Amino acid sequence: MMTLSSTRSAVRAGALTAALAAFLCTTATAVSVASAGSPSARPAAAQAEVPAGVTAGVAVFDRQTGTFTEQLNTAGQFRSASVVKLLIALDVLWNRSPDALPAADRARIDTMLRGSDDAAASTFWSNNGSGAIIDRMVTRLGLTDTARPPSTHPGYWGYTALSARDTVKIYRHLLDSAPAATRDYVLGGLRQSTRCATDGYDQHFGIAGSFNRPWAVKQGWSGFGSGGCTAPAATAAKTVGAAGEPEGTDARTPAGADAVDLSRPALHTTGVVGAGDRSIVAVFTLHPGGTSYGKAYTDIGRLTRSLNVPGASRPAGTWVGTWGSGVRVRAQATTASGAVTTLPAGVEVLVGCQKRGQQVSQPPYLNDWWAQLPQYGGGYMTNIYLSVPENQVPGVPVC
């Protein structure tokens, strides 16, 4: 068997280094971020940094000053994916206290907000008038870019048109105008967002991956084949943003709804960040066809981290690319310990520190170093799947 020292020598050898470079999915990426608990420190930039090939709509609103700190394509219409669940929930709660809801409806809202459950959303959509839900909420909240799904897909609530600036209006209503019971109930659900959604997608990208708590998030994704997350009740991939068959009952489509892009993979992160819910953040993105979930997850993370978000704090660590699929995050630095989750293939992760643990073999490589991931509950992944040629990540401290 190869020894650890011989492995290091082999890795440094020219031929194996070239093979490694070809084998890894992405160039090694390491980006230092602010210390945990420190005020948000945005990298110097003229505006939001949008990765190549990505179409974005971005709005960041500072509730303390009443001004926007970021605005990019704020009126651009995107298919909402699961972000529309905010409007579905608010429609159910309109003029009703959460305590007055039937137990079944309350349970559906809970799982819809925390785990982004599609079946719950589809039940409310079917029972409460489908596209009429959107019409009502447009009028109630004064939304300008929001429209029910196109006439070709009336039952697909995930095809609702939504913009970054309208999403800010939704959160401003929730925070400043909605009854306190509704505000606390809805935001309470969003604060309890689970890492794995009920369909098996890792939903802690964007806001949830870029900033320390407190935050509350409602995310959206559509057009991906695999979300790479360990969930007890994972279901089929969310490829159209809605569960069930189109109902075909809506007769009217607002102007502009049919022009929304329904084909490119979509990934959105929205929510509130900081003490007192100081900042409202809305980031909508479309990615080139065929983009993997891990790549889109990484790109929206980089975009979100580039934003000026007053009141936010950023976790300490170094961002590093990964390779491989089905990579597990473990409770300890050993494959015998319980799996915390599975990483989306090729996703970028924040490494807090590293330490020696069980030696792992992935021929022709051996490595006994493990990376501690603060964004995954302090769990560990083997360094063998980090996109760096060394066994240890350069510049990352030992735990």
C-alpha cells in the first residue's frame, strides 16, 4: 500500500499533477471572507458581481436608511420557482390569524416555508383559485412585475413571473404592514429553513450560505436534474417548479407573463438578513442550459457574497472548490461517523480549519486530512475531494 509520504511525493510529481488538474472539475478557488461576527465587508466593486453566463436581477434594501444599496435589473421578470410560496402563504393568511387556520393548513404552510414542499403549495394553488391567488396579491401589495403563470401552463405555480423589486415589496409588507401574528409566523418558518428541502435539494445557498444568522430565507430552483442533498423524503427532481398536472382553468394571462424564460435553469435566493431584519435581499438568476446544480449554487453564492448587505456578518473561512459526486459531510473526520448531508456535485464550500483523521483512498490518491465546514454544522469532509493539489489546503489553519 502507498504511504502518505509517498502519496505526497507522487502528487507533486509533474505527471500526476497534470493528471490531477485534468481530473478535477474546476480550478482551485479560495476566497477569504470576513471574520465571523464582524460587520459585512463587501469586496470593492462598482456593483453586484455577476458570474459569466448568468442573467441576474438583484435588489438589496436597507430598512434602517430606507434606501437600496444594490439595484441590478430590478424589474426583470423571472419565473419565480418556489419564491411564489410567499404569496401563496400570505394569500391563505390574508385577514386570518395563523391560530385560526385548520391544523392541516397550518402543517402545509409550515412544511412549505421550511422545506419548500411542493405538494403543500399545489394543494393551496388548486383549492384557492390558482392564478387568481396571484391576481389578488398583485392588487393587495401593489406589485408591478408579478403575473400569474402563462396561459400555456396555468397550473404551474412555479412559472409565476416575479422580479427582485417586487420581492422586496413582499418582504416590506410582511415586515412593516402585515399583522404581527402573520409576520412572526411566516418569518418564523423562514428562519427554520431546513438545509435539505423535501424534494432532496440543498436549499442553503445564496443568503443562507453567505451570511451568519440571523436570517430568514425563501429560495427557488427550477430546471436542475439533481440537488445532491441527504433528505429523508427526497422525491423527484424539480424540473418545472411545480408539482402535479396543469389544471387548465385560467382564462387570462397578464401582459408580459408569456415572455418569461421557462427554459434556462433558475436559482433564486431571497430573504431578510441581520439583527432586526435590517436588510431585504432578492437575487434572481438564470444559468446556461445544462448548468449543474453545484455550479449554479456556487455562482449564486459568489454573487450574493459580492453584495453590500447592511447589518450582515460573514462567516470566517476560505472558499474552496470541490470535485466528485455523492461527497458526504460527516459529523467527525472519519467515514464511520454519521453523514450530515451530501454535497451538490462540484459545489464550492467554506473551509474553517482542517485536521488529520481517517485516511481515505480515492485511487490514485490517499489523504488523511479533513476539512471542517462551518456552514454544515461544523461537519467534516475529506480533503481528497477539495480542488487543490496538496493534501492540506494552503493557508487554512489546523483545527
